[in-house]
Amino acid sequence: MNKSTLETLIGKVIKVDRGGPESRVGKLLEVGSDYFVLHTREDGVLYYKGHHVKSITENTKNRLEYDSSGQDTLKYKSGKDFKDLISHFKEQWVRINRGGPEKIEGILTEVNHDFLTVVLNEEVIRLSMFHVRNLSNTLRSELKKDDKKEEKKDNKKDSENQKN
């Protein structure tokens, strides 16, 4: 996405991409050299890498659902570029990419121009920087809620399978 075009949308509600696991609706907070910052109701503050975004939809008639109440003083990080930005999250719990098979969660331990390293339990995951679409600094308690929802779905499927 073009930086100057995105800068005209700062403070407005937008939809990133038309659909899929990376698509989100939120308020555009900042535009960096190769990234932008979006606040969403579901995920809090997201940091999107610009070159993976296929489309931006502006909320011209308040048809995109976003509740901004109580969000006047949001805190978020900035950097000279995306690599510099995510370096601020070293030694913190992060969620990289929103969904699909490339969704990763864990402690960010290393960031360089080629890849980043995330540690989760006994796994050390190295992800190509090129394939990072977005990042959020998700609290582990929020992840536990998501895990419980997934566990309930899995348990329901297992019980249905046992009945058949």
C-alpha cells in the first residue's frame, strides 16, 4: 500500500483486505515507511506489514462495525520500518498473522532482516520476515480464552464422532 494514500486515512475506520483470516476492521492509528498500525475491537492494536495488504476499504457511511468508545488514548509502538518496529517486542508474547496455517504465537526472541524467531514451549520457530503479514502483542490470558474456545469446539467434535 502506498504510504501517502494511507496517511490520508489516519484516524478513520477502514477494512484491511476484503476477507480471509488477515482481514480486520479498525481505526487507522499510524502509517510508517512499510507498515501501518490498526486498532481493532477483536485484537487490540495490530501492526500490518504494508506489502501484503491487497485492499483498503474506507468506512464512508459508518457501515463497518467498529466501536471506538474509550479508545482516545491508545498506546502503540512505532519504528523507522517494520523490522525496527517489531524489534520493540523482543522477549514479549506475540501473535504473528491472524489465522490459517502460518499463525504463530509465542515469545519473540530474535529479529533480523531475513527472519524472526519465536519460542513456544519446546519449539523454536523461525519465520521468514517476508511472510510476516501482521503482529500483535497479545496478552497470554487472552490466548487462554481463545484456547478454551478451541478446546470446547474440539471436545464437541470428538463427542459427536464417538456417537457415530
